[in-house]
Amino acid sequence: MAIGVVMRGGREVRNRMSETMELSPEFLQIAACPACHSKFAVDYDAHELVCASPSCGLAYPVRDGIPVLLIDEARRPGERRN
């Protein structure tokens, strides 16, 4: 199991990644929000990549280990995932 960084309450916490969400560090270094081009925070519990920009904050799902970086598929801050 790999170790990753999780954002909790605005701070980074080292955490063990689940087997279903292994995102390479190289990918996370270059990945950017399609809407505003900011970096991502990883929410391993919700299986989402969350835009780190406070003005954007879109949460993109990760399905079967594949990030779905489509703005139409992103969850807005405060919305619940279906």
C-alpha cells in the first residue's frame, strides 16, 4: 500500500492510500483543475481530486483508479455526490 497526502481541515495529513485509489506522485505533480488550472488536494475517503483553489473547489471523481477530469462530472463545493 502506498502513502499519500490527504487534506483534512486545511492541513496535510500523511495517510495510507486505499488499493482502489493509487495515483502516482508524478501524476499529482502535473495534474491541474480543468476549470481554473490550480493544483489538487486528494480526498482518499471520498475518492476525489479536489481543486485547491478556494474560489473554485470543484471535486472530480476517481473511478476505478482513473481520475475523471471533466468539469461536467465535477461536484461543486457543498453539493453531495449522487
